[in-house]
Amino acid sequence: MPLHPLPPGHVGAVVTALTMTERPRLDPLPASELRLEPWPDPDLDRYRALFRRVGARWLWYSRLVMSDAELRAALGEVHVVLDPQGADAGMIELDRAPDACRIRFLGLAPELTGRGHGRWLIETALGLAWRDGVEQVELYTCSLDHPAAMPAYLRAGFAAVSRSFESFPDPRLTGHLPRDCAPQVPLVEPS
């Protein structure tokens, strides 16, 4: 099996597309100290700070390299997860079409992972996504995501439908994320 080298300073990931074509029977939401609020007109600095807080460990960077105008145009339906003190602790972002919904971003701050909040977050996102007229919900995840993400999506009722490979400049080397984030992905300095 041949190896395919990445360009110097790049990271690679396998991206899996998942779909759900039938509305799941959602159980009552698990108890959570977290709450969700719609965020109809996000402040871009606050949005970027939350995006970085939730996603830096998983090398989320796409929204950090956009200009204000690009980011404003790219934003979907944003909901902010708040902790018991009212601080930003996670996010759900949806893109809607007349008969479909894509869960674009879904995540919690690192200190909240592994505490049972993921099920609450996924079920909350599905409740938002499956509005009247929606026939399919889709989601993309990649091999850089939290190791529990894929099993959680499959348990929720998503089915994997395709895979692709992406490579991108390592955001730790471009200065968009701190060099010490994502320790599970070794930093490879270009020679």
C-alpha cells in the first residue's frame, strides 16, 4: 500500500460524511447543567473565541482565517451552549436547505468532554435539525475529531456514506492556533 506524502507543513485527515434519512425517536433530553440559546447575530470576536475554545484541540481553524465579511456570509444558524455561570461553553451551527439540514459545527469546551454532555448536545442538535419538511440531516467528521465523536454519531442514528481525504496547512504553523494545541497530532516542522 503506497504512502502519499503531504506537502511540508500540512496536516491530513480522513473526512467521513454521515447522513440520517429518518427522523429519530428522540429520548427525553438527558439532564444537563448546560443550556442552549439561539445566537441570531453573533458578535464575530466572541464567535471566533468560542470556535477556538471548542475546536483548537481538534485543529478547527476554517473560521479563524476568514475576514469579517467572509465569516458573516458563511455563518449558518448558530446556537451557543452556556455553562451554569452563563459562560460560553459550546456551540451548534446548522446550515438549512428546504428539505435538508447540515450540522456544520457541534462541540463543547474541552473541560466539558467526557462528562456525559455529548449525548445532550447531539440530541439537542438533532431536535433543532429535524424541523418540519426536513428529509435528511448530514454531518461531516474527520479523523482529527474527538475519538468518541464517531461512535456517538453512529449511536444517534447516523450512517457513514462516504470518505474523502483532505490536507491543509497546519494552523499551528500558520499562527492561527497555538503551537501546543492538539498534542495528539504531532507538529511536523517543514525542513
